Amino acid sequence: MYRLKYLELRGIVLRSSAIRRLHLMGQTNPPFMSGVPELLLLRLLGQREMYGYELVKSIKLVTSDAISLGEGVIYPVLHALERHGSLKAKRKKVDGRTRVYYSLTAKGKKRLERLHGEWQRIQTGITAALEVPANA
């Protein structure tokens, strides 16, 4: 199905099994999604600490169901961000269950600022290109 063995998301490598789980508006579209899971996770974790499945639900909620990322995408990105020092993880017992909660580090906050700036620059460019008349 996919010829890619991995997809690099701004320094984070996802294996082909995780790539197959990237979904945008019901369609798998890895090139378009490059960097989006990382940006969304950093943004949400910049607001408060959360555990994996909570992040899956929150992404659907904050994007009004436009983006749906399964646990098979979320966890590899979380683990990579943790390895790179952008997140820290801690185990908490809640209602008799042990969950791993993730939160941003200072390095993660800086990364979020950079990615947010990049995203705004790209969004502005794409919006400008789409507003150009078709016969121009």
C-alpha cells in the first residue's frame, strides 16, 4: 500500500505501520500531515498534562473531527518527543489505574513556538495562493 518505510516529522521518525494510521478527513494522507501530529500534541500539552487516549480524544474535539489520529500514531510521536527532551512522562494512579501523563518541558515550549511560527507562515502562504484567481 505505502512505499514509504518511514516518515520523518521534523526529526521524529514514524514507521510504516504508524503512517498507515494517519487520517485526515477520513483519508490517509501522510505527506499533507507531516508535522501536524507533533504540533497538535505540543499545543495540547502546553495547556495541561494529559495521557495518550485523552490526547486522541482531544485532537478530535479541538479540530471538530477534521483530524483523527489513533493511538498508533500518537504514542510513537509522544515517545519520540520524550526521547528528544520536549516532553516528560510520569506515571499516576487514577481511579485504580496507572496512566502515563505527558507534559511539556522548557525545550518542548520552545519547539512549540518554532513550529507554531512555521505553521502560521505556511498557512499564510497557502491562503494567499488559494485566493489568487484561477485565470491569473
